[in-house]
Amino acid sequence: MADPMKIRAQLKGDVAEIRVLMGHAMETGQRKDAAGKTIPPHFIQSLTVEVAGKKVVDGQVGTSVSRNPVFGFKVKGAKAGDKVVVSWVDNKGDKRTDEAAVA
Amino acid sequence: MKYRIAFVAMLALVMQPASAQNKQATAKTGAKPPAAAPAEQKDAATLEFEKFRTQMEQEGNPAELFEVKGEEFWKAKRGPKNVSLAESCDLGLGIGVVKGAYVQMPRYFADAGKVMDAERRIVWCMVEKQGFKFNDLAKEPFAKGNYTPEQTSLVTYVAGQSKDMKIAVPLKDPHVKDVYEIGKETVAYRAGPYDFSCNTCHGADGKRIRMQNLPNITTAKGSLTAVLGWPGYRMTGGVMLTPQWRMGDCFRQQRFPQPKYASDTITALLTYMTANANGQMYKGLGIKR
Amino acid sequence: MLSALIATGVLKPTAAYAAEWNKAAFDAHDTASALKGIGAGTPADSKDLILKVPDIAENGAVVPVDVISNIPNTTSISILVDKNPSPLSASFDFANGALPEVSARLKMGQTSMVKAVAKADGKFYTAQKEVKVTVGGCGG
């Protein structure tokens, strides 16, 4: 069961500043564990952001993104209370969707 | 005077005899006491690091993920006794009270008969109230790779609940004062193959190791720097780490044997450092190198 | 396969369905191939593409990168780290009011150029900055 994301969506004027913290190991497939065995790649590959039912960001991500990644986006035309939905899918097919309201 | 005896006895218990007795500077490569940089001067790189750390702490600190986990652990019925910490654990402000508890530790707990820091108290509650075995918790007590121990998340949650509160270690309590004095002696105690004490690196202004400025924990200002940001998410390895971990890692860097988990000596060190920072604002969870 | 599943209604295309992962581009081991993988070819330098990165990263494991495109009609932004084993780090498409701005945190294995690439009106633009890395960020 993937870790829940922390989503913050703050309205500044008519622009929602969205910040998402995702809990994910983002293993590159190049690290070795204590026993010397290579840890297989396990990383978020794609993410989407929806605001008020419309897809605003469609992202693809690779192994160069930090562990427990944080992304920031800005969406114009948002209103207080708009629902922000963020989803991700990783290379193993694990997924996670969380939502927050624009404040 | 009694604390001096207790101090020596405690160190004997904590450290394995062989290495601790070796005061000869054996020819191990590389380790030198840190160079003295001009006092209070921070170079451009350091200032930039601080700027980016602050930015990252504000915009999204992965420590928050562990804060959430810690809150779940706090509220969940766990362990052989199937009891939650929320309904059984007193962090000093009453059973289940978390808000503001972190900045009032280390403190004396009558039911344990000891002064304890947050992690030690949480572990005590996990053992006494929830029925966990101490040796199980002490086996891998700190985060490593993709593993984060339950107590780390709990300490993270508890610390987060003292965000923006004044540090207030109860030094007026004679038990705490005694342990503080032991801590003061301990930071000056030289041991290990390099004859290092904590003060070697942290006992004066302006010291650094490579790119990191070292706080002077004998001063109020330096102690605050030392206390702030812990528990912290460490960028190296991407793991959540606690002050107990940090003390142990200092021991490692001094080539001391590793301290026993949740030992009296570590509590004494934390009491000394944290009390020196009394009266100043604890800003919550940090991001560390 | 995917389209067959969608056609038979097994997979419903929702507004949130993300584009298929661009394996060729992300697996590319050099910047030129990665750029080719995202269709960028040889992007033109643009001063309207703002890239904010630290001069020195305290830890290569977490390097904060901000990209803002002031190029009109920007529809996507990609970020690359030249000297990483897989230079293409991330790629974002914007729609429905999303501003062409993104911030992300990247792993950098060593001191390297960080490149931002923006797509606007079918053309590609780039800006780059060097980030010095003290502690390499790809190890444990």
C-alpha cells in the first residue's frame, strides 16, 4: 500500500500554487543493499494533476528524480474549494491517488 | 560530587573497555581536529545551503511523510498488550498529550525513575505499556535503506507537535540538573584513538568539517543550531533520523564504540545541549545533509 | 494492446489517464539521444526560459530545480541532467490553465549542466546552468 501524498494547494489571486510531496523510494536500480545485492529499479514513471475535474499536468518522470519527490505546479483560473487530484503510477504498476482542496 | 561517580560508572557501562582505554594516537589515517575558520563568518556556499534548506523545509519536507506515519502509530493499538500510546503514554504533560511535549524533554519521569529524552521515553512506553521487547526495538533502532523503525516515526510525530514552541527543558528539577551536569562533563571527556571529545569539534565557535559549519554546543546560540532540524530528513540516504541517531553518529566519527541504544549517556548529552538552547524557538522537523 | 483494452471498455480513458512512459527517451544515456527521444532535436537557446538551480548543491541527492517559461504558448517543459546515467529526468505537459512552470527535486551524480527544454508552438527551446555537486547523489 503506497504512502499517502501530502498535497498543498494555495490560492494566490487566481493562481493555485500546488505542491505535492510523494512518498516513494525512487530506486534507480544502481544501488546495492548491505549484502551487496543490487536493489531493483522502483520509481514513479508518470503523474497527473487534475483541478476541478480537468487534467492540468501530465508528467513523466525517471530515475533522476529524488527519493520522496516534491513537485510544484501553478494553475491559473482556480477557485477556492476546487478539488485537486494527484495520481502517480510507478514502474511496477503500483499507484496512488490523493486529493486536496484549493485553500 | 555524586554525579561525578555516576558519570564515570555510566561511561564504563556504555563504552566497551578496550577501545575506550586506548588513549594513544594510533596511526589511523586522516582524522584531524577540524580547522578553525574565522568566528561567525559564513561563506557564500554555506549561506546558499541554508537558503535552500529553508526553502525545502517550507515547500515540502519528506519528514512530513514520517510525521503522518508516526501519528498513525501513536493512535493505533500495537504490541502484545494491544494498547495505543495515545491511551497509555505520558510524555510529561499527561497521558496522551503530545502537543508541546517534545520541547519539555529531556525531563524526569517518576514512573521510570530516570531523566529521559523523547526517543527514550517513547521506547519506554512501547516496552512498558505496549509490551514490546526492548532488545527487539534496539536491534535496528535507526532508519537504514528503505527501513524506518516505528520509534523513529513516533519521535518525528511528537517533535512535529512542538513546532514553533519555546525549548523548555525543566532545569529547575534537581534530577534534570544532575543529568545536565553529567552531560557537561561528557562533552569534555576525551577518549578513543584520537583523544576526541565532543568539545573538540563542538566546543568553540567557527569550526567546520568540509562543507558543514559545526555549532558550538556550549553556547545558547550554538546549542539552538544543534537542536534545530532534528528529527530531520537526511538527504544522504533519504532517511528520517533522530537526535539519538545523531549522537551515535558523532561517536562513530570520533572512532568511539557505538553507544548502547537509549543509554543514560546519550540522554545526558541531549539534556546538556537542549537545555543550553532553552528559551529559544524550536522550529520543528528539518532537512539535514 | 492498450488501445484494444480501451476499445473493449476494460480500461476506461479518464481525464487522468497519463501518456505512456517514453522509455526510449528516459533510457537514453546521453543528452543528445534523450533530446531526440522527446522530439526536441537541437533546441534553440532562449533567455525567456528561466532555470533556477543552486550554484552548489549541498547534496546531489536532492537538488531543487525551478523552471519558468516566459515563451508564449509553452505546452511542455522537460528537465535533463547531462552527466547523469539517464539525463532525462522529467517531462511535463501543461493544459487547461496550468502555467508553464514546474519545480522538482533531482538526483545529480556529479557536477553537471542542468538543462531545461520548453516546447512552444511546436518548436523547442533550451536554457542551461551548471550545478556543482559536493556529495554525489546516486549512492546509498
